[in-house]
Amino acid sequence: MEWDTKVSPEGRVVIPVEVRRALEVAGGGRVRFVLEDGQVRVVSPRTLAVALWANNHGGDAGDSVAEVRAARGHDRDVEAQNQRRVASNLRSSAKPDQRSDDKVAADLMAAVGLVG
């Protein structure tokens, strides 16, 4: 559908009632003008919200919720694998470390080059 409207000397236009109803915009409401390739689209806040929702719930961007859940599951699996590896290494150690906390700290500082 198309509607013609007049531009006032101040640059104002009246949005036809049919367009306001379709966009669910009441008097005093806000709209956004989007200029693309020499054409203007009038977008309502509701239209923007629907587009945002679609992008986060399987719209053109895919299903980001499922992707985040899958990534978290992968991270949990990797962490569990690391914990099992550390526990296995602790169990297979021939003898426990007998160094004092001060000796461990000194050896660590020497290893990273903070002391000579």
C-alpha cells in the first residue's frame, strides 16, 4: 500500500492513520526513519523489538540460545576432563611434595625469574 502526504514548510509530515495503526504508534509516540539506497523506511519501537527478539531466537542469526548452551556444555566437559587429569596425576605421583610453603614460593619465584 502507498499513501501520499505533504511536507510542511517546517519539514514536518503527518503519518497517515493507517500507517500509525499498522505500526502501533499512537500520538506522541516515536518512530525511526531508516534511509537505505535512496528509500526511507519508517520503523516503530515494536518493530525493532520484534527484530531483536527474532535475532536472538532463531531468526537470521541462528539460534544463539542453543549455541550458548552448547558452548557452556563444552566448557563444562573440558573442565571435568581437566579435573580428572589433575586427580589422576596426583594419584600417580610417586611421593608427595615435602617442601615447605616458603620453599615452594621461592622455587616458583626462581622459575619465573624474579629471584636469582
